[in-house]
Amino acid sequence: MNNTQLTDVSNEKGLIGCLNCDQFEVDTLLLENSNATAGSLISTQGANNVELRNIKLSGYQYKIAQFITSTVSLIQNLDISNGKQPLEFSDSNILKITNCTFSNNIEIATSKGGAINIVDSSVWIENTTFKDNSAYSGGAINFACTSMTNCNLNIENSKFLGNNAQVSGGAIYYNYNYPRVTSSEFINNTAAYGPDFASYPAKIGLADSSPDEDISLKDIGSGITINEIIKLAIFDVDNQIMNLDHSSQIIILQKNTSEAYIKGTNVVSVDNGIAKFDNIAAVAYNKINSSEFTLNSKSIDINKVNEVLGESFTQKNLHINFRGCQPGERILGDECEACAVGTYSLQWNSTECTDCDLNADCLGGNKISLRPGHWRRYLNSSKILECIVKDACKGGFVDTENDSSTTNSQSTHPTNCAEGYTGYLCSECVVTPDIKYERVNEHECRKCPNYLLNAVQVVLTAIAVLLFYIFLVVINVRKTDESELSTLLRILTNYLQLITVSVSMTSDYPAGLVAITVPMRLFGGSTDAFMSFDCFIKESQVKPLFDSNAIFKLFLMSFLPIILFIIIALMWVFIRWIKPAWCLNMNRALVISFITIVFVLHPKLTERSISLFKCIEIDEGYKAARVDTNIECFSPTHLKWCLLVAVPILIIWVIGCPLIAYIVIHKEKNKPNSKIMGYCLVLYQGLKPEAIYWEFVNTVRKIAILLSLLFELNVAINISLIILLLSARLQIMIKPYKNFENNKIEFLSSMGGVSTIIGALVYSTYAQHDILNSVVFTSIVMINLKFLIEWLFGLMMIYQEKNKYALLLIKCLAKIMCKKIPKPESKMTKKQNTSLKTTAKKAERNRVESTSLRKSK
């Protein structure tokens, strides 16, 4: 049929057809008011050599062509648009469809294939355009097969543009053999599932990866519910998730029942093609390292998939690699069991969970939440340590392995440090480009103030303490004879130094007691005022020469006696220059100044140099230097600074100077009119001749107490108490001071130290006993207050005749202490006492001279 025109022709069964014919051709067909309402415009059955050419139809509302068990040699130059029925091939062999255009066709009868519906047929399509066609499935082409035999679809150099399917296959839907598509374009095709292609369930894989990739889970604990949700999906032949599937199920089964098995829910229904396994565990027998599990679904026809994809295709199995029982678990048969709340395990393959420490709350597994004031080094550290400064450690739990948060700069350890603190035991001060903290006292941190404000603060504090030193020096230099004032000042200085050491033993003292002792510690540890410039050191150029600021400050402290001596020596030179009468003997002034400086600095020099040797436990088998916990104890670095800094301080200042002073006094004490003894008067004034070495006893006492701090707290406290009680007993026996009241005052100073150290023991051991703590607090305050009142009373007694206010204060203090006021000596009595003293001195001098003369003979 060539150049055929049909006008006003209508037939329900069709207009043009061929049954069992050997050749059938239609070329250039025109329709005018003609249609086939039930059949097809063109239909063949059992025909051979069928050819269609040059047919253009638009808006034809019925099926255009249907080929059943036919062989179509060629369909060429068809332009079919705005139709409502596609071409349909059934059990046919179409050699070629070429140079055709199908656009805006909508399939409404079978809901399959907006342009072409292929059923059990082999079709070759080339150079053809499918545009804006739509159907329920297969917006452009529906390709249906019941077997692989004689059912193929090859598409070459064609275009699929803007086709749409309501459900699946925006361009092509197929149910068996997949189309071979080459050099073709798929643009803007849409569908609820499969915008370009849609098919049938074929594979199972992880939802967030390709089903052709291996499926494996690593580091799974035997019997432990897998933390992560395993999302398995059903994929089609084109590796698309069957996202419209809401009924299929995926099942996980052990491949070898002698190796492992699944525990928990191993069958899960899919939702949008994805099954979520969130309550599943795998149990490994005999501690095997790995095992395989099969993935199955009844919705997958394995035989069909293997036939289509070939023998090379194999469904991926689930590979599970087992680990041992990790920290936070224990071994229980073939399984690992997570430690319950209140217990923990920190080592691999633990056989039991350990009960929680009293200083922590165990959250289960390996999570240990520390209570405030405590610290530990690593997540696997069972050693819980008390912080040097309790308020520096907030406690809690920081997961340093899984928490990438950087809000806390100290999150390198599983303990929260307070603001400004970091490092081991939260004992270091935070230093960042934006914010800096400086160390105050031993391990407390405070925010660095404004640079100028900090400079003013350091300078003013240093000046105040320097004036204190100058005051002590001037008092001792001015008095050529023994002075009660100098004696009382020496007792007070010893007391302040003792209290400073006692309070530093523990951080458990109540805040009120610490606040009360602040003024005492300011002067008792007065060197800190000169060393409190961490904010300057952090910016200094000498910083690289030292491992830490603490070492640098100790190094500077070794020169502090010399620096202070130079300052005060310059002061004497200046005084001698402007007022010679105030400094008649420069040598005496300089020697007394040096002795006074060393005497006051000696305890702090001793404490700081000894502290460099003190180690503190950071973890099992690891200790660090207490002065700087970043330095490992007895490491080459630690030993280097001990030898270069601490040892010279000990040799020169701590041992050397007192030893030289002792030797000098011992050598000169029997010499009459010895100038050197006059220079050393500050060390023995107010003491009886037979107790001239008492100040050296006090020095040895201080050194012994400071050495005890190298031991554990309880040991140090007990040793210190023994030392203080022995020295107090010795003082009662000897009564070293000429003035009985001074013996009493010194004894009270020892008792003040004893009470404070006992407080350290009570507060560190019985922190929760409020009543006991209150009693101890009251006792400490009362005993130390008793000392201060007695000392002040003794001081006022010196000035009672010179100052009416002193006498008034004496009366008030006497009433407080229920004490009688000693009557002042009359002028005659004073003269007699002075005469007696002079006579005694002459007699003593004559005795010494006689002894020397006899020895010379």
C-alpha cells in the first residue's frame, strides 16, 4: 500500500490488516475522518516481511499498530504524536525501527508503554526520539518477557527526553531481560521509581553504597548488639533501590552454623526498599576472627537474576570481623557482655567488671565519671587521683576518643578541668593566643590581667614585700645591743614561715581558713611576690632555654638573695652618702642585711628546691615532677634541672649559709669583743648563752618538715607533727629565751603549726564530717589567735612607757587573756640592771681572758 488515503472509513476491528501473509508494506499513509475504535489501525498476525514507512499521525486516539507473531523487517520515518495508544509487538521479531519520532503519547489502556509496548519480542531501535510520552509504567517503552528466548531489546543512537511514568520506569520498564542501550541520551525523564530504567528485585546490599561492593562489618563484639543501624536495601538490575517496595523482607542467616549465629531480630520488612536492622548481634563460636552470613529475600528470583546477569554474578554475603571483648565489656562464655552501671572494665578481654571507685560514678561500659576534685590520665586508666588544687578539677567524663569537640582545651584527658586549668591533674595554666592564665601560689591559676595592670600589680606587691625586708634589716642594724623587738620579729617570721608550709600541705582547708591565712602566707612566702610574673615569662625571649616556667622561676629564685642584697646594699650606700650618722659601720650593716635576707628567704628556698625532687603519681607506672607535671620524674630532663638548679640552691643557700653561720658563731662565741659575734647578733639575740644555737635548731626543724613533704600526705603530716612536738618538748626543757614570755610565745607558735597540720590531716581524711571539721576549724583559729595576741602583747610591752596607746592596748589584751600586767621597771631598777649586765659582761670577758691565758701557758 503506497500513498494510501483513507477517508470516512470506520471499523471496530481495524482498518488495515494482514493474516498469515508473506509480505506486507505500508508507505505514506494518510487518514481523514477514519478510525478503528476497538482494534488497531494497522495489524498483522503471522505475517512476514512487514514494512512501515513514512507514516505521520497526530491526535489519533486509538491503537496505531499491533504486530502479533510477525516478522517486521523495517519501521521507518514514523512520526506519531498526541496519541493515546502505543505501538504493540507481541511474539514478534522486529528487525529495525529507525528514524522515528514518538512524542506526547499517553498510554491509557494497558497502562504500559507510552509509545511502544513490547511483549516477548525482539526489537532493534536506532536513531529514534521518544519525547514527553507517559504511562503508568514505562513512560516511553514497556519491555516484557516471559523468558530470555527471542526477547531482546537493543537501542542505539536514540533519545529519551522528558518521558514520565506514574510509578516506575520514566523512559523504559522491563521485567526480565534488560535492554542493551548504546550511544543514547536520557534527559529529564521522571518516575516515582527509576527515572530512566526500572526493573525488578535482583540484589541486596548496603543502602548507602553499591550492591556490587563487599558488605562487611568490622570490630564487632561477639554477642554485643551492634551500635550502628545496619541499613540493607533491595536493588534492581541497574543497582537502583526498589524504593516503592514496602512489603518485602530481608533475612540474615549464618552461612556456617558451626562458626557463628545471629542473635536478635534477623528478619526485617523493607520500607521504601530499605530494611533497618537495629537490634541484632552476632555470636562467634570458639573466638573465631570472622564469619560470613547470607542475605536473602523472597522477592528476588535468584534463577532469573542469574540467567540475566550471567554466572559471574553472585550475591554478596555479609562479612563480620569479630574483635575481642573491648574495654567496657567482659567475657561471658562465647559472648562479650557490657559492664552494667556501677561497674567498669578498662582492659581488653577482661573476665570481670570492677565495682566503681568511691571517687567516681560509673556510667556503664568503660565510662567513668569522676567526682569534682579528681582526675585520671587516660580512658583506660583505673588510677583515680586527687587533684593538687581540688577546684581545678570539675570531674565528669570526657570521651577523648569519640568527642571531637574543642570547646574544652583540656579534653586530651577524660576529665573536665575548670576554666583556666589544663594538663596533668589540671595543674597547668591555659595558654592560647587569645587568652592566658598565670600561676599563683603553687598550682592555682588566674587570668592574666591587662599588661599594664599586671605590671603595676607585680611592682607594687614586690615593693610592699621589699619594704618588709628593709624594715627587718633596719631594725636589726639599728640595735647594737640585744633587742626585744628583733627577737619578737624573728619569732613572728618563724611562725609565718611555719604556717605557710602547714597550709600548703593540702588543698582541703576550708575557704574561710585559707582566707584568714592569706596575709600570713603573703609574708611567710614573700618570695612569691617577686616570682609572680608568669604572664611576662610567657612572652619572654628566655623561655626556650627552659622546659617550663616553674623551672625558670626556680632558677631566678636562686639569685634572689643576691638581688635583694644588692638592692639593700645600694640603699645603705645612699644612706651613708646623704646621712653618714645613720650608717656608721658599713660592714656591719651589710653583714646583718645579708644574714637577715638569707634568714627570711631560707624556708622558701628550701621548699622550692626540695619540691623539684618531689614526684607525683600521674598513672600506674608513671610519675611526674610536682612543680611541673609535664616533666617525667627522673627523666634526663628532670635530672638535668635537679643538678643545675635545685642542687646548687641546696648546697649554697639551704645548707651552706646556715652551716657557715654556725661555724662562725661556734668559733667566735668565746672571743671577747668579737665584731663578728656582733654582726651575727640577729641569729642569737634574746637567747640564753647556753641556747645560743637555738635558731639553728629551728632551721633544721624547717628543713626536716620540708623534706617530709617528699612523702605521701599522711606520712608527711605525721613526720611534721613528730618534728614539731619534739622541738616543742625540747623548747620546754631548754627554755632558750632569756625572757620567759618569749618562751611562751615561741611555744604557742609551735602549737599553732601543730594545730594547722592536724587540720590538714582531718580535712583530707574526714572531709564529710561537718561537726569534726567545725571543731578543728575553731581550734586552729583559737590557738593561732592566742599566739598572735600574746605576740602583740609582748610587742606592746616594749613600748608601754613610750606610747600611751600601747599601754591602752596592753590593758585591753590583758583583759582578753585574763592576764596581769607586769609592772614596768623603775629608772633606778633599770640602772641597776644595766650595771649588773655590764658587770656580768666584764666578768665573763675576764673569765674568757683567764682561760685563754692558762691555755697559752
